[in-house]
Amino acid sequence: MISTHVMSARSMVGVVVAVPAIFALKHAWEVYDQIRVIDRRRIHSNNGISDAYCQSSTIKDIVNPRTHVSTSDSRYVDLTLPKNASKVTDERILAAFTHGFFGGKVFAPERIVLAAIGRDLTGFEGVGTNSELQRVWTVSGVSSLKLPTLHSLLFGAFQVCNIELQYEDKDAGDSPSTRSSIDFAYGSDQGRFAGAHRFSVIRNSNRSDEIRVVFESLSCNPTVNKPFAPGFALVFHRVYAMLLFQDSVASLVRDLNGV
């Protein structure tokens, strides 16, 4: 009798361990299947952000007004537009990328957790009042055709704080180009963690069939001038950010091919 109870207990433990493991493996395969269309070698990454983003109002006025020590990184990929998408607008490209970012397989676990929490986790002075906020809690609420409105809050954690379309790219050097971008702030200016993501699309005036898609990120402790996280957490962040970028670009490529 005792041995039957022991075996039953062991079986239960096995099930408890196996079920999450199966779901984790299934999710890992779905992520791999999603991002494998993008060759990792085509993506360029840097431990820093562009001067334009560093000097932007998003960073200087909202996320890090005290210029505290911060951690930043960026990655980009150059894409050739399919012929049927040669006239697609920057907003359309950014919207498709944004939809892939927040609606993709990589972001899914974070999306589920944020939905379970079900409350606002982001707050910055001067970035929209509660009555102004358009809250988005579903993937269907993130359009692949149009950008979310200024100050809208995605999944309680990512607030649109800036949108700029078709402005001169001052980081382009001698090659004339334009840039369009959308910024999402996260965290709080009253806490110990704040940051922002910028999604950009850059067009070279000399190559109308090519675009550069950029994902830049900066995080800091806005109230205390010290690193917001230990080094190992930053390693995880960069791996996660790369997966998010690959997922978003893969979604964008599929979207452009279907235009």
C-alpha cells in the first residue's frame, strides 16, 4: 500500500515537471520556426545607440533627464523591398514591425504575464494623463497597418511617447536619407527602473528599394545614479532583445511579401 502511494506521488511529480517542460519545448520550437527565416548573420548589433536617439526628448526629458548612468544597445538589418511593396509607407513598415514585436511568439510569455497582472506598470510625468490613455491589451489591438496613437499604453507597460515620420537622418553622414521612428517608454520616473525602445526605418535616397530597420534600447535607474541591474541581467536582456528583433523582422518580411 505504501509503495502504491509512493509511486502515485512520484507520478504526480513527474506530471507536474513534464507538462511545463513540454509547453516550454513547444514554445521554443515555435520561436525557432518563426525566426529562422532571418539569417542571424545579416543582423548588426552594437552596445550603444545613435546620437539622434541619445539626444532625443524621449531620453533627455522623459526617461533619463538627470543623465544617470545607463545601459544601451541597438541592432539593425538591411532589407530589400519586394517590387509589390516599393511604395509602402514608413508608417506601414513601422506598424508591421510593432505588430510583430508585441504580437509575436517571443513576446508571448511577457504578454501573458502582463495581461495577468492587468494594471498599469508604466508612469512618466507629462506623458499623457489617465483619461487620455488608449489602453491596448490584445494582439488584435496592435495594428499592422497603422501605428498606435501617441501616449497609448500597450499591455500596461509600454507607452508611446514619440512618433516622427519622414525626417532627415542626421546620423547618415554624406549619404542623404530619411528616418521614421516610434518610441515606447517603460518603467517609471519615480522608481528605480526606466527605459525606452525606439523602432526606426531608414531610407537611403540613392536606393529606393532598400530600407534599414533599427531597434534601439536604453535603460537606467532614473532616481539613483547607479546601474539598474547586475551584469548577468544585461546579458539576458541582450539575448532577449535579439530574439525580439528577429521575430519582429520575420513578421515584417512576411507582411511586406503579402502587400
